[in-house]
Amino acid sequence: MVKRPPQSRVEGSESTQHDLVTLFRSIGTSGVIEADAIHAILESNGIYSLNSGIVYPGCGFEVRVARADLERARKVLKEAEASGPEAAEEAEAASEE
């Protein structure tokens, strides 16, 4: 189960907002694919993330996480990158069983 990020009260406002920070940003044409992959890796490791982007050339894509999860998210992505595509294919195959 994915844990939602902590909420913090915005000074002078009755509403609450998630304290999200940008983990990944891309303006390139492959940005949506990279953002989707990063979002999936984080969610599969129990880290809530927000994948946002606008599908217009040059507008870019972002993946944001709770500030409290930022270091853990970086570590998870570094480990996933080190494992390479073979590990991703094995994990996908295992999830289909």
C-alpha cells in the first residue's frame, strides 16, 4: 500500500497541501516515458508520487514526491538504474504470475 505524503498547513489558508518536491523533470520527447517509468518504480516501492506533465512540445514532465520521501526515492531510483533493464523485465514477469 502506498503511503500518502504528510500534509502541511499553508500559512494564512484553511486548506492543506502536500509538501511535494520535484524529483525528475524532462522537456524531451521521451519525458513522458521516463516519468511514467519513474512513477511506476516509486509506487511499486511504496513511495507516493505525482506524475504531471502537459502533452505539448516543450512543456515537459515532472515526477514529484513528498519532501520526507525524497532521499529514499533517490535511493530506490539509483538501485533500479544499477539493476538494469533485465531486473525490470524479471520484476514485470513475476508480477504477471
